[in-house]
Amino acid sequence: MDYTTLLSEGKESQEQGQKRLHSLYAVCQQVVDGRAARGKRYDLADLLMVLVMAKLAGMRSLLGASEWIEHQAALLCEELDLPWKRMPCTNTYSYALARLDSQQVNAQLAAWFVRQARENQSAHEAGGKAVQFGEHLAIDGKALKGTGAQMYGGEDAQQHLLHVYEVQTGIVLVQCPIGEKRNEVSALKPLLTEVLCKGRILTADAAQSYHEFGRLVKRAGGDVIVIVKENTPATRADLELFFEDPQADRSTWHSFEHIEKGHGRLERRHILTSPDLNEYLDRDWGEVGQVFRIQRERTCKEQHSVEVAYGWTTLSRQHCSAQRLLGLNRAHWAVENRLHWRRDATLGEDRCGVRLDPVAAMLAVLNTVVLSLMDLHHISNVASQLRRFSACPREALAWLLAS
């Protein structure tokens, strides 16, 4: 007998096992299973892995995912060492996902992605490239339109999720379900601790423009940039009156303009900043570093639009120039363009047909995993990569089992 073959096979299996200890597969093995003992015919980590595989292959619905997994049964059982005699049905996946805490699962997965991003950062810094890591967090909510019964004529509300998104890395640090008796403000407040805020800049839309927001974040060691809209009419009127006054003393004002042309449109963004209202706004908003006015002009096929936004930030002029402030405001929209839009348009989140809130929230977590993997591997065209994985599923498995 040729024992060298057995030794090489044993060595390969041992190396594969070591890889899995530090892989996404290992993270899924640490997820707390909420099923009863008699409902654990299939291992939870294996269920999550094959679902992510199906998502990477472009399957948008739970039914489509279960059918794809069944078609790829031989490959999945071989590569993942699955002991399954038959592949799970759609209800099995739904039963398992419904008994998971989506917020906790997302936190565990996000921690793994953060470790991977830090390792990539260390590699860049070793090569002489300075990389900003996790400095900017964008906060925004999203409705899961397939949930609830309102779209079917009923009275149940849709499930809403609050996301805390790392702009530089594309990692969703927090996905918090918002219950019927809560809103984005009450959901975010318990999260504003030093762990999340210290050394970071938090940007939010008008939903978070309440008087305690800046104080809570500053107390936790962070800074905020807040857009002021009609939900705070008094402050909105003050900022509008201040910036639109033609006789105002502009000696302390700073400005910056950015012009971008491409994709058949011309965009011009202009920002004005001033520290003159700091003391006046401190009474209501806490520590204010400067206020700003942003004007966005867009020309596309002879159609011209102008939008003006006002806001304030705890960042002083010494720490944040007008140019940087404009860049941070623009970068905030990554949570819409790179997270929410891609989950809806590319991964079909709102059209998946799942109406049970816990299952829909967990599928949203899996969609986030797909996008985080894409960002980790610097994939710009997600749809093209999904088609690639659909034809070459072994390449997707390599992503999930790599350390």
C-alpha cells in the first residue's frame, strides 16, 4: 500500500481544518441555535453556509436558494463534508432562521469582517500606504417591503431595520430591528456607547436630528454631522435666515466647490461653513463646531435641478475643513447607494416574498454578508460576480472557507 498518499491526504485535510478555524464557516459555528433539540436535524452552521452560497450564486428568494442547493447537492456535500442524506426543504431554512437573533448574528459576522479588514489595513500600511479605517459611520434605516400585510391590504406594518455602516470598509456593524412601538431614535440611543462612537464621525439624516444626539455621541468620544430639515423647523429657519441673508458678514465663512462630470450629467456641489452660530445653537444642541449650507446642482439632458441642505457638526474648523466636510456629507450616501440600493436592486431583497419578520431580517443579514465579501475582495460589479459564482460555485466556496 502507498502510505504517502494517505499522509498527503491527511495533511491536506488538516490544513483545510486549520483554515476553517479562522473562516466565515467558523463564525457560523459560533452562532447560538434557537431551535429545540428535536428540530436540529441539520446543523445550523451548514444551513447558513449553503444559504450564503446560494446568495453568492444570485438566488434572491428562499425558495430559489433551496432549489439551487438541491441542484448542487453533490458539490456542497463533498466540499463542506455535509452528512445530509437529502437536502433541506424551504421550510427547514425558514424554521432555523426564524429562531435566530438577527442583531446578534450580524454582530458576530461583522466582528469577523472587521478583523479581515484590519489585516488588509496592516498589509497596506506595511507597503507604505496609509489607510483610514472605520473612522466614518453612516446611520440610516430601511424598510423590508416584503414584510407586513399593508401591501396586501392588511394593517400590519412593515419590518424596519436600522443600520450602522462603516463607509470605508462597507461593513454593517449594527443591524437593529425596529419594533412597532419604537423608532430610529429610540433604537439608536442604547448603541451610542464608547465602543461604537469613540474616535469616529457619525453622520445621520434628519431622523436623528434631536437635541440629545450630539451630546450622547460627544460624551462617548465621537463627533456627529447632522442634516437639519423640517422636523426641526426652528433650527432650520435659523440656518436658512443666517445663510441667505445678503447683508451677512461673511468674513469668517469658508467655502469649497466640487464639480464632477460623467455618465451624461454635470454635478456641482458647493458648501459654506461658519462658526458664527456656535454659541447660539449650543443651548439646544450641545457642543457645535460649525454650521454649513450645501447646494447641489445637477444638469442631465438639459434638465437642471437645485437642492439646498443645512446642517451642523461638532467638528471644529481646525479638525474639519470645508472640503473635508463636503466629502463626509457625500460619503454618507454610501449607506444608500452601496448597501440599501444593492440589496434591493442586485440581491432582490424587497421582492424575496418572505413576510415573516425574523426570517426577513436574517435574510437581510445574509445579503449584507454577500456585499461585505464583495467589498473585502474589492469587487466593483456585484451582479457580474454573482453570475461568475453561479457558473463556478467552487470559487465562492473558496471565499467562505478561506482564513
